Amino acid sequence: MIQDRSFSLKSLLIFISAASLALFSSSSLAATTIRVPSDQPTIQAGIDAADDGDTVLVADGTYSGSGNTNLSFKTRRITLKSENGPSACIIDGENKSNGFYFDLHEEADSVLSGFTITNCKTFGNGSAINCYTSPTITNCIITKNTTDDYGGGIYIYSSSPNISDCIISQNKAGYSGGGIYCAGGTVANITRCTITGNESGWDGGGIYCFISSPTITNCLINANSANYGGGIGFASAAPGIINSTITANLVDLDGGGVYCHWATPTFTNCIVWGNARNEFYIDEGTYNRSPIISYSDIRGGYSGEGNIDSDPEFVGKGNYRLTSLSPCIDTATANGAPNKDIDGTSRPQGFGYDMGAYEYEPPCPDCSGTEVTLTNETFPPNKTCECIGSVSIEIGPGIIIPANATVTFIAPTINVKPGFHAETGAVVNMRQE
């Protein structure tokens, strides 16, 4: 009995030692960076040489031809990225090749980052990116790509990719989805993207959603064109559109901004303004479906909590940020609002969240000079401001520093008068120098 127990203990120790060695060996294997073209001659060769967890880093330049187009991750959980961003690293389809295929079980840890993908062309779907799986696509410029069918820029089918911080521009689809086409139950996340200047021969110049429910957040959708749904077209779809701006889109027929066919999209904190041939076209059909809209600025008005019908007061000349006069400032809901805008600016900047893709950043007051006297001024919340007086600063009545603001006063002489108020959570620094 004692001998058997001794043998069992020895076997257990051997098993533990072997398992520990295997664990140590596995954890000590560092991820590798494979460089293109110095380590591997083409992008596809770099992908093929990579193992899960590796990074394929592509040097500046223009990449075309065999091995640099019609690319596939082949299930690998890797990061493929450019060395210096999309303006310096270009994948050129030369009007005869596709860009990327994601069709072999790729998930969020398959990452594509920092490329311009251009001049791709296909007679099928999705010329620049054809997506049947769920990768992460970020910081890319997808421009001047063409398909005869669906998804001039990106085609997404029955998957949930995360697409963020991309510019999707001047792509063309012969049928639907000039910029992006979503179908087959897709639940993609499209975040902080600019979707501009795309065209489709039928519907959804910017985006088209068919039997799919993507979430579109902090996006600018402008200057796209189609027969129906210049900005976005929906059919049998229930997407969510949050804090996005849909403007300056064009149609030949109906739905300059949005076209809904038997669809129930939900719009929250959005601006739909300045689209040609009506902002919304709603075909409820036999199913009596229509958009659900709240806390949004819709030209012509739309029923729903918090909705307004007022000129959003854009900066203008293609700049769709808000001026200080905008009725969209501080009038959105915090419920479901993202914590940053399309530029990465924190939300909220003021006393409430703003409608649209851009959060208005109130400037610091002009509070510097020689002998500075400040009265009746409220400093912006969530911001750092500095006031410098070369001789003196007098902080008079009506000066309010709200919570989460930081204000520094610097002068040889600083006088604080009654009526100055700093809210709890404000940071006030006074330096006599």
C-alpha cells in the first residue's frame, strides 16, 4: 500500500513538472513583428508567415499586383498595420483586383489598421473589403473602389465586424451600398467614420442595410448620392444610428437623407438636415414600420421626445461642426450617447450632450492682457483655461467656474471681488508671478 502511494506521488510530480514546463514554454514565446518588404516580399507573404498574436508591419509605399491584392488573413489572429498610417501606405487594386477577403472565421483580434485601399474593382460584391467574418478594421481610407453589384467600398454579410475611424469616400456600387452594404443579419459596429462622396446605381449611396442591424455611431454621412436613400437606405432592417450627422446627400427620386422600406431604424442624438429631395422617405408597407427618432434635429420635423426642427448652424463650407449659435448644443440625451465624438473629443463638453457627430467645444474666454478685469463670465466645463495679466487680474462678480473645469490665473497682482463662484469639483489655481 505504501509503495503504491509512493509511485502515485512520483507520477503526479512528473506530470506537474511536465505541465509547468509546457506552460512556461508557451508563455515565453513572444509575439513576432514581421516586416514587409524587408522580412517578407509581399503583404500576403507576411500574413502567411505570421502566427496568432504576431504583427505584420508594412513599410511606406504603394503595393499592387500578386501578393499585395486579393488578400486574406486565413483565420490568423494577427495585426496587419502600416508603419506610418494610411496616407503613406497604399494598396492599389489597379482597377482589376479586390483588396481584402475576410471569409475564414476571423474575429475581433484579426486587425487591419492604417491603409489606403483604392482602385479595387470587382464584378461581384465588396471591391475593397469583402467581409463574411468579424475582424477589426480601423484607421483606413477606403476610396475610389468600384463594384457592379453591392458594396462599392465594403460588403458585409452575416457578420459583426468593428469598423472605426475610417474614411470611406468616392466608392461606387452598380446596385446598392456605394460606401457600405450590410445584409444577412449583420450587426456591425461602424464608429467615428466619415462616409462621403459615394454613389450607388439604385439605393443607399452612403450605406445600405438589408435585413441587418448595424450600430452606426459618431459618423458623418454626407455628399453621397443614389436613386433612393442618398445618405442611408434601409429595407427590412432595424439598425441604430447614434450621434451621427446626415447632410448634403442627393437622390434622383426619394429619401435624400434616409430611405426606409419596411424598416424600423432608431435614431438618437442625430442631425438630418440639408439633404436634397426630402430628408426622410418612409415606405411603411403592409407591416406599418417607420423610424423611431428622439433627441434629433430633423429638417421638417419629426414626432418624438426631444426632437427639434431648427437650422443646426454648421460652421459651413463643408465643415459640419457646430457654431456657438447651434440649437443642437446641450440638447441631446445622455442615454446611450458615446463618451467621445468623431474627432475623439470627450462628451459632453458643455452642460449637456450635443446632437450630431461633433461635440461643440466652447472656447476659453479671452482673459489675458495687461490689467485684466473679469466680470459676468462662465468658464466652460470639462476644459482647462489660463488667464494671464502682465500687471494685474481682477476677478469680479459674476465669474463662475463650473465643476470639472480647471482655470489658472497668473499675474503679479490678483484681486478677488465678492460674487466670484467656483463650483464643487472645479480646480482654481492662482499664481502671483
